[in-house]
Amino acid sequence: MKKTAIFLVLFLFVALLNAQNPALSVPKFKGIEITGTVDQFGSKLTSQGFTFLGKEDYGSAYLGSFAGMSDCLVVLAPVVNSKDIASVIVMIGLKLSDYKVYTYES
């Protein structure tokens, strides 16, 4: 009986530690969990008022407001050889005319 009680207390302790671990939570951008494909995440961005600019091999580009600043460029980068989202890159403080996307032929 004593072993069972100790096991139960240790199990609950470990469960509480894992529940409070921020490393286990999914990161968010503007309240959207950064999961799924680039296209799925991009459709959620457009529903929040972002404008789709284009799509290349490096990811998709959107224009919108972030952190109280308008005309922010948001690039959604995929995992290599996948369509899953790897990162969200935000560029703040440039004029709209500064955003040029260059493509190179191999």
C-alpha cells in the first residue's frame, strides 16, 4: 500500500511538471498555432486581413500589420522537401517599394 501511494504521488508530480512545461506547447503567431502546411497557415493569415503576395520555393509572402505596424512582410518558410511550415519570418520597417523578390535560375 505504501509503494502504491508513493508511486501515485510521483506520477502526479511528473504529470504536473509536464503540464506546465512551455517547451511542450505549440508556438503561435498572431494567435495562430504554427502547425500544418504553409498553405493552411497562409489561409488563416488571410482571414486575419493579410494580403497574399506570392509563392516561391522558399515559401509564401504576405503583407499585413503586426505589432502595431502596418505594411509588414511575413514570409512562411516550409520544411525542406515538405509543405509543412518551419518558420514565420517578419520584416518590419521597410517601405512597400523595398519588398522585391528575386528568383535565380540554376
